[in-house]
Amino acid sequence: MSASKRDKPSGLPRYIAVEGPIGAGKTSLAKRLGESLAAEVVLEEVWDNPFLERFYQDGRSAALPAQMFFLFARARQMEALRQSDLFTKVRISDYLFAKDKLFAELNLSPEELKLYEQVEESLAIDAPVPDLVIYLQASVDSLLERIARRNVGFERAIDRAYLEKLTDAYARFFHSYNDGPLLIVNASQIDPINNEADFEQLFQQIERTTGGRHFFNPVAAALA
């Protein structure tokens, strides 16, 4: 069956969240899965955040407004998902709401983090838990290469030190993640967007992942 024409996604999770650090390919994979499954795709409002470019250029001064913009935007999207019928169609998101605090803890000062936590608590966000989270794990070198290749203006200011802190934060977060099924993908050597065989191999693993924690290493699988 062609990966681009899957007429009946029955048996697959109804709500899938794709996660990973900047450059891992989570948005591209979410879109590819959405196209393949005729699913609704929920994307982070990255391009609408007016503080993001200043954050990457200057860090500290724009960290709080950039984070608060994302918090409110993600809260609106999660509320819309909560109010919709998650069983009527497959939905693919390019983020997991719980990771919002990961970025807050990484980028905000203690005083800013306290304010962030107070606002988050006041919002009383009841985000739906994905039926499956796909965590794209990649080396810092591969992330830097992909960021350079896609050549997005504000991302040029991202340096290795920040990516190292970010990948470490993601690793710690998912080491203790147990809210539902988790598929950890070694994304350094796989291109499921442009390589049909890679996508098909990953899709088959997604179909097999029905619970617990699973690791998908396409290089190891190829050599087995």
C-alpha cells in the first residue's frame, strides 16, 4: 500500500503528538502523517509569535513574553481539542502540551518561572493526553545541520550550547514520561519526509506501538 494513500486508519491511535527539539523534524513528520491518514493537523503557532526572533537573538529579555505567547496559544488549541470529538477522526499534533513547562524551566529566570506557573495554574488547562507520543531524538550535530539547511531567518541565531541544553532537557523529560504509549525514534539517520522507505518503516512501527515505551532505531533495524 502506498504510504500516501491510506484510506482506513482504523486501529491507529486517534490522537498522536510528535515531539522533539528544534530541527528534529516534528512538524514535517506531523504534516506527512496527517496527509497519509487524511487527519486533522494541529501545529504550534510558531510563525505568529512576535517575540520569538528577539528571543533567539537576545535570549533573556524576550524569554518571558515568548513563553507566555506559546502558553496562551497552546491552551486555546488544547481547549479546542478537548471540546471536539477526538473519536471522529485522527488528529496529529506537532507538540505535546506538557513540554510547554520544559521550555519555561529551561529559559526563564526563577522569578519569571514563578509567574509563569501562576498563570498556567489560573488557566486550569485540561489538555487531552495523546494516545501515542512520537519523540524524535537526534544528535546536536544533526540538528544543527538541519537548521542550517532549512535556513529560517530567526533560527540562525540558535547555537550549539542552547541545543545541547535543549536536547538534555528533552531526554530528561521523556525518561520519566509515563502518561501513555511512547515511541522514541532515532531520527539522526532517518528521513521519513523525503524517503518513502524510511516513512513506511516508521509507519509500520507506529502501527505496532499500542502501549508502553518503544525504541525505533532504523539503522540497527537495517543491520539486524
